[in-house]
Amino acid sequence: GDSVTQMEGPVTLSEEAFLTINCTYTATGYPSLFWYVQYPGEGLQLLLKATKADDKGSNKGFEATYRKETTSFHLEKGSVQVSDSAVYFCALLLRDDKIIFGKGTRLHILP
Amino acid sequence: ETGVTQTPRHLVMGMTNKKSLKCEQHLGHNAMYWYKQSAKKPLELMFVYNFKEQTENNSVPSRFSPECPNSSHLFLHLHTLQPEDSALYLCASSQNLYEKLFFGSGTQLSVL
């Protein structure tokens, strides 16, 4: 069935380190892909999205590229900050309007 | 501030209690959702309302009862819950079904 798989957390990095959070998916057809972020004590917020193959979503220094050949949508940032500490969710929107979230990856950034 | 407000932020209840969670959005959105967030599990979609009509009920036990009196308000009525129902309950809204979701901060529910 349709699913989203994210790397297990928590991920702990030092400030200014390079970040990659892996996300792969299984879906029939061509879904839209999203990254949501949940800061402590808050609900989820859309971080970025891509709607078709080879699209790159970007926001707040984060980027992710829709890779159809590897069914992946890895989240990257070149230099993380303490304020990036949060839980990150990969999600896909199927053509029948179903949205599926991954389990989330908790990110800790140390000063 | 996402424009979606949930109350209360925290709720502790016994298994025989009846309580309600409230969600309000002033974004002019047409669709509203209830999600359950448990530790180390994917977000679980519970209910979906589109133009005040329930379009989805994801096999949620009847001890959870949603109500959508208008397109700006969504309630989740709770009755005789179980300890395993303890979780963060998130409300979300979107202009159209499953387009960009705007989430509230959630209600952290503990069932004793």
C-alpha cells in the first residue's frame, strides 16, 4: 500500500552542521510531496512542497527534490541553527486526495 | 500563529468523564480535520469535514464523536475513553480538501 518512510530519530547535530533527513515513499501514480515541521508545543506547519518529478521545494534554507527514480524526497539544509530543533514530517498527497504522514524525525541542534 | 486555535491546550480526564475539544479557524477554509498524534507513530487521520459535511471517518471508535456546526468550528466529543487514547489531538484546516494544511497547536490529552 501507499506509505512514507522516514529515518528514525532523534538526529543530533551541532550548529552550522549539514543536515539530511531521508524520506522515501511508496505510492501508485504521482503524488505531491511535503515536509511539515512541528516546533515544541505547536502544531505542524508546512515547510516546503513539490508537486512533480524533479521539482525542488525550498523554504527557510531547507530544500528537498522530488526524485521519482528513487521515490525519495530527502530534506537538506546546509547550516542548521538551534532554532531548527523540531520534529520534521514527510508527507505525500495521493491523487484520490488522501494524505499520508511519516512518523516524524526529531532534530536536536546543539549550540 | 497559524490561524487555527484549539482549546484546551491540556486536558486530563478519567475514563468515565465526558469532555469536548474545540477547534476554531478564521481563515475562511472549507475543510477541517481531526488528527491523533501518538509517540513514534504516524499521524492518524480521524475525521474530515468538507463544507460542514463529514467526508471521512477512519474507523474511529464511537467514543470519539465529531461535530461541525459551521465551517469555522469543529468539536471532538469524548466519552468513556481508554488510557491508550492519551495523545496529542491536532485540528487542521485547508482551503480545499487536502491542500496545504494549517494545524492548530493541539490538545494534549491524558486519560487516567
